[in-house]
Amino acid sequence: MDAIQTSLSFAPECQEIEAAAKRGRIAALIGIEGGHAIEDSLRVLRDFYALGARYMTLTHTNTTNWADSSGDMDESGVKHHNG
């Protein structure tokens, strides 16, 4: 193994993040970039969780039905929610 592989630890749980830090390793997490990826579905969010995702940013460049993005503020067809 090269140095980069041995310094990373997959950490799907909080305790594993802390353990990696104590061992001087970098904790690697799986995340979802933008809430639009779940298409307003909690079932899809649960599916991502089952696949190992442990965090999701609310928006990336797309406004969703529940969070505004600054990436599409100038697009007239996008409904924003003032937040």
C-alpha cells in the first residue's frame, strides 16, 4: 500500500472518525453533494444511507422544494423560498 492509502480510514460513524483522528489517520466519509440528488424523497435518502452516505449538503447549484441555492438566483423560472 502506498502512503495515501494507509493514511485514510473509511468512517461511516462518529466513533470511527474519532478513532481515525487518534491514530493520526484521515477519516473519509461518503456524502451527497446537493439535496436535489434525493429528488424530495426520504426513501432515496434512506437508500443513500444504506449505501454508506452520512451527510448531504442542502443545495449545490440547484434550489430544491425545501432549500434555496445561490447558484440559480438569476434564473427566472426557479421558485425561491427566501431562505
